[in-house]
Amino acid sequence: MADLDEALDWIDVRRQREAADQFDVTRAIVVRDTGVVAGKVSLARAHRLDTGLFMGEYEVGWWLHPDSAGHGYATEAARALIDDVFERGLAEVWCGMYVDNDASAHVAERLGLPFLGVQQDPWYEGDSRLYRVTRDEWLVR
Ligand SMILES: CC(C)(COP(=O)(O)OP(=O)(O)OC[C@H]1O[C@@H](n2cnc3c(N)ncnc32)[C@H](O)[C@@H]1OP(=O)(O)O)[C@@H](O)C(=O)NCCC(=O)NCCS
């Protein structure tokens, strides 16, 4: 993003998406003790890059500013987000990442998301490390 206006527009689009779909959620990750905005965590309808078509599945994702990595913030935020959407009735959550994204895979593993393997990504081109968890699996973990 080039400037603050672009960032505010981006936030506005996220708000509109959530207003249209209660499970399309993006949240800032804010460090409780300092107020530092560490990054974001989101749940979004996965869609095919080639057609832009939504496929129905919801995918969780996490991003941190590099200064805020290494404290467990992404894992804590994702856990809170997944708790929330399952409590509100979502049936399953997917998670996918580039095969070589070890840091992201560690987050998925710390969360205990069941690993489906390295497979052709259902939405994007090429292979991904794929995880999927159902509400029942999450609640009994
Ligand atoms: C993926 C990404 C969010 C992971 O960041 P991260 O800091 O490793 O993840 P967390 O915030 O959960 O922190 C976990 C790390 O903090 C450490 N840590 C320190 N204190 C901790 C605590 N109290 N609780 C949990 N972990 C703690 C953990 O040991 C772990 O480090 P390790 O992997 O070296 O063992 C980050 O690398 C990133 O933003 N990458 C670019 C964006 C991206 O690729 N996103 C995913 C798209 S699919």
C-alpha cells in the first residue's frame, strides 16, 4: 500500500466483506501490553485465482510485521479467530501455504490443525501444504 488512504480503503473493503458474510473476517493483531499492531489474522472464502470464483471453503491466514515475529502472536490470534467462528457455527476451516513456508506450517502445527499433505492446491496453481479442521475436531482437541 502506498499511503494511508489506500490502507483505509483496504480496511473498508474488509468491513464490507464481513457485513456481507459473517465468516469473512479480518482482524488486526494488537499486542495487549504495548498497543503495537503486530499484524493480521483472517478467515476468507477461498477462491480460484484464475476465475475469481468462490469455492465455498473458508481459509485461515496469518501475517506478522517482521518486528513482531517470534512471540506466538500469530498462533494466539488464529486460535482466537478459529474458536470464534466455530462457536458461531462454521463447520470447517482450511489452511494452505506454499510448500517451503516453514514458519506458517509451524503455526498450523502449533494450532494442531490436521495435515492433509502436500497436494495440488484446490484454489491456487501448484502444490501447497494443506490443513483442514472440522468444528468437532477443534472442539475435542
Ligand atoms: C507465518 C508467520 C505469521 C509466523 O510467524 P511466527 O512469529 O513464527 O509465529 P507466531 O507468532 O505464532 O510465533 C511463534 C514463534 O514464537 C515463539 N514464541 C515465543 N514466545 C511464545 C509464546 N509465548 N507462545 C508461543 N510461541 C512463542 C515460538 O517458539 C515460535 O518460534 P519458533 O517457530 O522458532 O519455534 C510469519 O512468518 C509471517 O508473517 N510470514 C509472512 C506471511 C506469511 O507467509 N503468512 C502465511 C501465509 S500462508
